Amino acid sequence: MRRRPFASVRARATLAATCVVAVALLAAGTALVLSLRANLVGQADTQAESAARRVASQLAAGIGGDRLDWPDEEDHPVRVEDERGRTVAASEGLRAVDGGPVRHPRTSPAPAPTGRATSGRASEDSADREESDDRDDRDDSEDRGGGHGGRHGGEDRDEGSGGDGKDHDDDDPAVGEISDDVTFTAGTATVDDETHDYRFAALEVTTPADVTLTVRAGAPLAAEHAAVNTALTTLSVGLPLLLLTVAGVTWLVTRRALRPVEGIRAEMAAITASEDLARRVPVPATRDEVARLARTTNQTLAALEKSVERQRRFVADASHELRSPLASLRTQLEVGAAHPELLDVDGAVEDTVRLQHLAADLLLLARLDAGERPGEALVPLDALAREVARGREHVVVECAGEVAVAGSRGQLARVLANLLDNAGRHAHRRITVSVRREGEQAVVAVGDDGPGIPAEQRERVFERFVRLDDARARDDGGTGLGLAIARDIARRHGGTLTAAEAPGGGALLTLRLPAAPGRRG
């Protein structure tokens, strides 16, 4: 027979443990990488915002032009834009942002102080520079397809603003103030001909000249990329190794744990082959489930051995009981065939009746051993006791009210008949049947005034084919099955049957059954 994959408990346990650990590790690894990336991106955002505020604070204080103190140009590239998205100033070495070139102004203008007069020549020079810068910035915007810098990126201001830098939105910060709103974006920047990924922080600042500018500063993501790549590499290498370790350890541990089970299986196979129920399976020294399984198996074997031995004795006793009346009947028939005048018809009938009773008892025991369940009918024990005792000599029935039980009327009648038959064979002059209710139990007590049953023999009399020779010397035809059948039926009905000494001497057999609730109908 071809073995299916993962047919063994060990293989399934190993696969299940490996899958569970794999799912847990994947979930933990994913959470770790995402958390690490979020923390590093958060740190980059903080650095970018710090660099942007550093430059914005200088602009808010009126510092501009060549006096601006730029952060580290490689780690924190900074670009300052006006409201039209034109580059006003940029850190040295910044060549492009998000693929668009950054054209540094030839002269970084400083914010002009308010209320300060300028000469006509200076005004003309300033106008020429502004016109040249406008052309450069327009060309720059056309090359980049729009500027970068938060909410001003590449968008034209409203015509109503006049483009003079004096009119601005109500959302713009006040003069000399820095906006609290920060916009974070991801992008690339080229510094000194090297392009890297950055996190950009953009915020607005209004100079003392009432000019609103946007400061866009970046922080590199190289550390974030390196840390995430290292974590991914570690997980991609460590996860398979850890799963292999888990699978190997689970395989070995399961094999060791199931080794006693294989020993139990092998011993059970040997017991089945040898039919020697006296053998027992090995019990491991541990106190785990396997040890309990072995002990339970041995208890089952012991019960099975006892049952088989009981059946063997039963068959032997039944054969012995059947042999005697059959031999007697055959002898009488042979004598009658040879000498008809010597045929003992009464004896032959007696032996035949005895055989009939014995066959009926054996058939009932076979049904009880097969697990025949009693019925659920409501049986009035007081009326049943009077019915069974009717026609018997020296029997007195005492009933304390109506007492009913649930069960089989035929089987319960057989119990009462067997108890009365047993008492009738040993009583001298009186047999008493008492039916009463004690709490939740129905009690039937059958007593006689015979020799009684010795205390040491009161359990043995309920065994099959047991007849006491001395104390019950008047047994004149019983097979030794009556009390055994009565106890078996009592147990099938959830009750008990015990033997004791009667108050006036003799034997007292007491049947206790669960009483049915209410009155009988």
C-alpha cells in the first residue's frame, strides 16, 4: 500500500509547527520592517523640518543673500522659492530637485528693508536684474514643467496679486513669522552631481519686507534604505534557517514522544497474534498522556481477560449443567425403550422442564451480556409483587403505598420470580415481600426464615452456577443462575441487589431501583 505524504502524526505535527512559526515570523518581520522604516522616515522628517526652520528663521529675521547660514549642503539641501515658484536662493551644490534643475541666482537678493529710499541707478540695476531673473525663472519653470515647493509648486499667483510680492493670501504667516504648517514629501535631489533620495519639508516664512517665501529643505534617506535593506537581508537569511531548526527539533521531539506509542502498538499486535490476554503493554516512566494511555490499555486488557475467562467458565459450567439432565433423560429413555414398564415418565418430564428452564436462563444471560437495554415503561412494583406472589405458598406481600419504576415489566417480573424461587427453596414456613419507597429509590425486600447465607458467601451467591452446599443444602433443582440473572437485570435498570441477614434470621435479599417521579398511571 502506497504511503500518503504526511500520513504520520510526526510529519503532520512537524508541518503544522513549521507553518505556525513561519506565519508568526513573517508577521513579526513585516511589522519590524514597517516600524523601522516609519521611525527612520520620521527622523528624516524631523531633520528636514529642523533644517527648513533654521533657514526660515534667518529669513524672518531679515537675513538674506550671502549672509544666509546654510545647513550641511550634502545632508540637507535647501531651496528658497518665492510665491511664483522662482528660485530665490539655494544651498551651494544643489543642482536639481525631483529631476528638475535648480538655477542659482547670480546674486542672491537680500530682503529690502521697508521705508528705505533707493537711487535711480540702483533702481534701474535692480529692475534689470529682476527682469533677467524673471526670464531665467520662466525658462527654468518651462524646463521642469512646474516648480517644487509645497503648495506653491509651479502654480501662478492670481492676477489680482499684481506680482509685486506685497499682496499675499490670508493664510500666509505674518511679517517676520514662520508658518506652523509643514508639508512633507519624498523625492530626489542632486548635490554635487550625486543623486539620492530625500525627505523634504516645506514651510512658508514672511520676511520683514512682507515677502512670503517657501523654504524647502531635505534630509537624506540613505540611512533608512540601508537599515531596511539590512533588516530584509537578515530576515531572508535567518527565517529559512530558523524554520529548518524548528522543523528539525519538532521532528526529533515528536519522534521521541511517540516512541512509547510505537511500543504499545507493537505489543498490542503481539497480543493479538498470540491471543495471550495475560500480557501487558509497557508503561513509560513519564506521567504524560502516553503513560495514561498505556495504563488505560492495560486496564482494558485486564477487563478483557476477565471477561473472556468468565465466558469460558460460563461455557464450561453451562456444559456441565446441561450434561447431567441430558444424561439422566437419555438413560431413562433407553431404559424405557428396553423395558417400557420401567419408564419413569415423571422423572423424564422433570428433567425436560429443568432443561427448558436452563435454556431460558442461558438465553436471557446471553441477551443481557449482549447489552440488551431495558424498556422505559412505567412499572408498578407493588402490583407486580402481588401478581408474582399469587399462587405461592407461605408468601406475604406488604406494600407501603404505590411504588413505580421505569423499565421492562418482563425483566422486573423475572427478578421477583427468581428471588421468590430462591426463598421458596430455603424457607421453613414464611416468606415476606416488602415493597416501599425510600427517598428517590424503590425498595423490594424478600426475606425467608431459612438457614440464611454466611456473611463471607453473600457476594459469591450472585456468581453464575454457584450453589452453596451446606447452608443451602435443601437446593433441590436450582441451576445457580437465578440470583446472577436477578443482579444483572437490576444493574441494567440502574439499581442494586444485595444479600443480608433477615431480622428474624434467614436470608434477606434487597432490590433497590430508581423510583419513577409521581404516582403511577
